[in-house]
Amino acid sequence: MTARCNLNDSDYRAFRRHVMFRYRKIHWLYGAMLALVLLFTWLGGGSGESVRDKVYGLIGGVIIFGGVGLLFFLVLRLISRFIGASFRGTIGEHVFEISDDGLTESNANGKIETRLGGIRRIDETAQHFFVITTTGVGHVIPKRDLESPDALRALQARVTRGPG
């Protein structure tokens, strides 16, 4: 199957967001870390510590955890601002040839061929397919320009199933 897609900056932003954060999973991680901080704060005091001191410890722990999280977010934002701005994907028409052997992407700058063994996974969101390779490179295929996503779903099934 051959698909012609017009990629824009928002497609690349969606790819970076998807690969970097995986929003559904990261919130559970923060929640678990906060629960552990609160548990250790509550149980970590001395035997003579009053409930009032424990509550103050919990409030202080939440404030410190929030401050560290905010600092982490700001550092990540600065890094993405400086490094992310230097990366700019090819905007415009991309031609994707999807076969049983893999995926070939062609655009104004050249051609990239990715064999089936070089694909780590294919993620599907409401607006995109993200083909993530073993080398850390990826392909963004917006659904808005696809006639039928069946070929990509078949390739996704083959990648998930593995060789053989």
C-alpha cells in the first residue's frame, strides 16, 4: 500500500510528546512516588512523635515533592526548548510504502527504508500512527491523509507477533 501524507509541525510535536511522556503512564508513576513519600514520612518518625508532627511532616513532604517535580519539569522544558528547537522534521509531502517487509518513507530530502526487523513497535493514537524503530528514529503517519489504516494495522500485528 502507498500512502501520501502532508506532515506539519504539529505532527512532529505529537510524536515527541508521545515518545517522551506517554501521558497515561507517567501520572501513575508520580502518584506512586508521592504515595511512597507520604508513607515514609508518616512511618519514618520516631516512636514519640505526635500526630500533629506527622501531619506537618506530610505537608512538608508534599511541598518538597511538588517543588522537586516543578524543578524537574522546568529543566526538561529548558532542554526541550534548546535541543527540540534545533530538530525540525521535513514539512510537506511524504510518501509511505507499506509492505510485508517493512516501511519506506520518501520525501523531498530523501528516502528511508525500515525493514520489519528494525521496527520496535507501532503505536496508534486517535490522530497518528507512530512507527518506532530500534535505532530510536521514528516515522509519523497522520491518519487524516490515509484512505485505509488496514495495511498499517497488519504491519503492526506482524511487528507485535515477531519473526516467524
